[in-house]
Amino acid sequence: MMMETIIKNDVQSDSAPMIIDKIMTEHHDYFKYNLPIISTILNSAMRFDKKAVKNLELINKHFVEFKELLEAHIAEEKYILFPVLQKLSLEEEKELDFKAAELKNIYRKIWNEINKLSSLLKQIKQLTNNYNPADNVSQSLKQCFWDLKMLDLNCEKYFIMEKKHLLLKLIINEKF
């Protein structure tokens, strides 16, 4: 709940295009940089820490699925949803009623993807004991668990911005 309050205060006065810009610069860029790093470390850990972490293969499997889904989700936003939303924010309200149903379908798909991503993160969090590695694992895997924890926090903020604030801006404030 505290994260929601922080985000609400951060984006409350922002327009939908401003929220989209924040999502792309703060979150999409973060993911673009950090997902490959986490992936590389997890792949390396599969060779060196597999015996020390009994669920490492499953953690890696869930992370690979998460990464692929998130990358597809980001691409959909970048090339489909966000350009549509930015264009709609420039058009007059009378032209928007026709597009509302289409936008609703796109957003429903995005919402379902966010729910799936959240579920995968929850499973990774449980499998990693809340991102707390055992003492006998490599320093790389310890760093990886820290990176996964930071990824989880970033995703929490990202998902709240998309599901609550961007959608509300579009529906309530800008009547999309």
C-alpha cells in the first residue's frame, strides 16, 4: 500500500503521455538493461550453484518464462498500446468513443499479462526464500538474488503505474 501512495503522489498531476514517458524511461530501460544480466548470472549459477540451491532449475525456468513474457509485453506497449494512447490524447473527445472498445481489448490483454508476470515473480520469490540465498552459494548467485529482489520491486511499481494510474488517467481524467 505504501508503494501505491508513493506512485500516486509521483504521477497524480501527470498526463497520460507523461506517465507513458515515465514507464518507458524508468521501467522499460531498467528491464532492457537488467534482464540480460540476471539471465547470464542464473545460467552461470546453473553450473556452479546447482547443488547448493535445490530449486535453481525451477527458478531459472520461471525467470526465462518471465523474461520472455515481459519482453513481449514491453514490445506490445512500445509499438502498439503507447502510440495509440499518445495519438488518442491529441485527438478530440468526439472521435474517441469509436476507439474505446478497441482500446479496452488491448488493455485487457495487457492486464492479463501483468497478472501472469506477477504470478511468475511470486513463484520466484517463494522459491528463493524471499530472495535470501544460502550462505554456501557463490557471490554471483547472491548478487543475482539481490538483482531479482530489485526486479520485483521495480515490477511492483511498474504494474501499479500501468494498472491503476495510467488506466485511470485514460478513463477518468481524459475520458478514453
